[in-house]
Amino acid sequence: MRDFLLLKFLPISISVFLVVVFLDQNQREVPVKVFFGNPFHFNLSLIIIFSAALGATITIASFWLIKRMQEKLKKRKETEI
């Protein structure tokens, strides 16, 4: 039981604590203006989290597209031989 608490519960609780502290410390509202119009006011923490999630999504999509293109090129070379 003790090993379960150390391996599962402790890292999760530390992660949740760090996220809560991060969200609490970045409560300042920042004006965000996309292209045109009036700026929207969002919390800095939401902007940081959204930017990180968007970057991770773009990175995963890029790796997937590169892998898919390499597989297509490999199939094309195999059919030419």
C-alpha cells in the first residue's frame, strides 16, 4: 500500500499543487487583440496554457504528417522497384 501511495498519489498531488500555484500566481488580466476590433481581457495563466496546448498540438500534427509523408515515399519507391 505504501508503494502505491509513493508511486501514484505523490506525483499526482505534486503536479496538481504546482498547477494550482501556477494558476493562482498568474491571475493578472492581460488585453489580447487578435487582428481587428477591441481587445479581450484574459487571465495570463489561460493564455500561457492555451499557447502551450496549441504548440503541443502543432508539434504532434507535424510529426504525424512527416511520418505519413515518409511512409508514402517509401511505398512509392517500393512500387518503382
